[in-house]
Amino acid sequence: MFKSLWPTRCLICLQTVPATSPIEHLCPGCLSILPWNTAACARCAQPLPMELAYCAHCLNKPTQQQRAYILFDYTAPISDWIHAAKFEASFIHCRLLSQLLSHTLAHRSTSFPQCILPMPLHSRRLRQRGYNQAIEIARTVCQRFAIPMDTHSLQRHRYSQSQSTLALKERKSNVYDSFNLRQPLTVSHIALLDDVSTSGNTLEAASRALLMQGPLELEYWCIAKPF
């Protein structure tokens, strides 16, 4: 109803977005031409040259997570939208990214996790930024699929440099042992959600802290990665 009364404009082509569009600020045509990560490994989401279940690496040395969704290659306009969500307090872009993730997850055939755990920021970083963009992106997904959000169990207790400012070889040591559990997990199936992944080292460090408690069915949901 509200869409028909106050139609929105597509962020890419500036045309009116139909009321039936699943994404508020994207028309169906522009939604289809985004840099989607379509043929990808189900376990790590690394792109594959054809429709296969798993990449060679995950067949030989499986990742800590059992399933991963990385929606896009980190190129424009996705990279611009993530930057706006992350550094410009653009909650419109947070909602847009959340709707894109929801749109993708709606087509999954497996059961949903019991909770979504947005990637936490260190308290110092949170004070600097004023918000955690991963939490904002998680909101629409949690509402759409009625999944609780857990923002308390996992803590980023060690302050570190922003991963984007470091060379790839420095990123693993930068986040190593940066996370810990503040309270026991009460569920056995979790989705760890982040906006962007570069080397995957932050995911690995956070996953290690989560799995310290014991076996866990772990998924990784991410908007984009530079492939």
C-alpha cells in the first residue's frame, strides 16, 4: 500500500520502483545486473566456474563453517553502498543491503539458523562510529524470517587496526585472538553476519571463539567479497 502511495526511485537508473519489487530502492532490471556471486561453493562461497556443490579446497580441507552466502563481488555499486552503510551512517543503505540478503536467503532449501550473530565491533570502534553496520544489516533479515539476533554472546575484546588498511599477510595476526564468548551459547545453529570479507581472517577468528564451547553448526552470511 505505502509503496503505491509513495513510490521510490531506483538508486541505479532513477526509474520508479514497482510496488511488487522485493527491494525498495531497486527496480527488477537493475537488481538482475548487480555483480551477483551466482555459481559458488556452498561451504565457503568462493566462485566456481560451473554449478558444483563444493570447491576443491573445501573438499580437501573443509572450513569451520558448514555453509556460506557471499552475495556479491566487491565492485561498484555494491562497494559504494557498503561504504555508505559502514562509514556514512546511511541506514537506507543498511536496509538495502539487508533486503538483498533477505532476497537471497528466501530461496534457500535448508533450515534457517536459530539465531543471527552480527560481527561485533570493539567498544572503542563502536564509540567512534556510533553504530554497528552489521547489526543494522541484520535487522530486516531477522524480521523477515523471525530469527532472533544475538548481540551479547560474542565479544571483540582486543582492539585492532581496520583490516582494510593492512596488507593481506598482516591481516591474520591483526585479528588473531580478538574475540571471546561473554556467555554460553544456548543454540547449536548460528549465522555469523558481516558486511564485507577480504581475507576471511576475521571470520576465522570469530568462528574459533564460537567453537571453543563445542561443536556448532555455523553459517557465514556476508554481503560482498573482492574475488
